[in-house]
Amino acid sequence: MKKKVLAVMMSIVFGLFCLTGCVSGVQKEAAGETAAQTEEKTHINVASLKGPTSMGLVYLMNRSDKGETEENYHFSMAAAADELLPKVVSGELDLALVPANVASILYHKTQGGIAVIDINTLGVLYMVSGDDTKGSFESLKGSTIYLTGKGTTPDYVLQYLLAENGLSLEDVTLEYKSEATEVAAVLTENPEAIGVLPQPFATAACMQNEALAVVMDFNEEWAALQGEGGSSFVTGVTIARKDFLEEEPEAAAAFMNEHRQSAAYANENTKEAAELVVSYGIIEKEPVAVKALPYCNITYMDGEAMKTALSGYLEVLYEQDASSVGGSLPADDFYYIP
């Protein structure tokens, strides 16, 4: 009887040992498959600017953190484009989301070493004032307009719109500030003043002071001048090193597809996207993010449509100041059309 019990016990122990070995083998095999899948993914370094360009990227960033993306992305954010340029030149970055004119400047600095793969943000500039009679360019005659940085994108765009609407710099006074927060401070002190602010600063200023409102959307003003089939007011583009595009065309295509999905998510799921925008530290307060997102003109545009929209925009800047685009307009190879 004791021998039978012992035999049964030995059989059970042996069975458990075999089962454990099988499970362990399955786990090792699964781990091996996961590792192999990770190795198959291309590692891509992507950088963006803290603002609307990153807001359209947050869904992709979040999916990347969860390991749900087609490629292995490493995302980083910077406060200014100057922080990203050396990293693109050195090859540290494969992709970067930068202002449109900066992309042209970098194209010249790298002797054609980068290309634009998509437009990620259209116009984000708005005229804000507590004076609701300033809703047209004609009404601005004799006014003082506060804006950031002489010789920057807001300056070039405003001067273009003024000129196309029949106003010269003799008709208005442009008062330059170093930062958007300074323009917002002027409007807070004097709501009757007129300021040009980018998003999300325009939304934040209006939320903090009920006397203020957006009186003009520069994106709409640009489109009205250009007409159907014309250029667009372009804020942000995505650039890629040409070496990366040549060596990893499939990975580049994967990013472009996932970037398109991310931009669509930001536009179609405002509340959820706003939560991600706050979690990634792009905007501090969720109510501001929720209200600003629809006005950030996040988009995804590539191919010939991208070339038409961007080339016309750069021509406008070039006509005002050639140095704003690097001294000359970029050649056709600046526009990546796979």
C-alpha cells in the first residue's frame, strides 16, 4: 500500500515538473518573439516644439509609450527651434517638427540634406482685442498693433496681410515685444489695445479677461487672399534627414501614416487629446487646452498638396525678406513626395 501511494506521489510530482517546464518553455518562446518584434522595429528619433506642433503628435507619443506603434520612436520636445537645428545637422535627430521658414533655412545650411515630409500645423495667429470694431484691416488704420519679434513669422505675416489689404507701415504702428506673454500683459492692462497672439496664448488671454475676444483669424484672412488652389498660411512642418529617407523609406512611410492618424485624433477627440496635451506638459491647464485645440489648425498634409501650400507661403516670406527662408527659395528636392 505504501509503495502504491509513493508511486502516485512521484507521478504527480513528475507531472508538475513537466508542466512547469512546458510553461517555462512557452514563456521563453513568447519572450523571444517579443524581443524579435522589437528588434525588427526601426528606432526613430523625433523632436518637436512645445506648442501646437506637438499637440497634434500627442496621440502618437502616447501610443509609442504603450508600445503600440509600428516603429520604435523616441520623442523629445524643445522650447525653441534653435535647440533642434544642431541635432538635425549632426544626425542625432531623424525627424523634427519645426516652423516652415526654419525648415527652408536648414535646407540651405545642410546643403539640401533635409526634406519636408508633411505640413502639421496651419496658421495659429489671431488678432485679439476688447475693441470689437477692429475686425477688418480697414478698421486698423491709425492703430497701434502689439506683436512679438521684429523679423519673425508674426511680423512677416502681418505685414503681408496689411499690404494686400491696402495698408502700409505708415498707416499703423507696430509695437514689438520679445514674448507672447508680454503682448498678453498689454491686453490685460488695456483691453482696448490690439495684439497679435499665437495659440494657445490667444485663447488663454481671452479666458483670463472676458473683455477680450478674437477679432481676426489670420488663417482665414490668408485663405481669402490666396483663393482656391493657392498657398496656405503654414506654421509647422515635419522635416527628415535625407539619409534617413533613403535608408529607411518604409519606416518613414510608417511615421507619416501614424502622424496622419495622430493629427486626426487631435481634431476629432478634443477632450481626450487635451488630457494628453496636459499630461505631456505642453499646456498647463486642461480647460485652456480643450478650448485652444480647435483653433490650433492641426492638420496633416503631404504630397503635391503639401508642396503647393508650402511653396507659396515661402514665396511670400522670400519677397518680404530673403533671409527669412535662408537667402533663396528651396529647390524641388526640398519637398519629399514618395
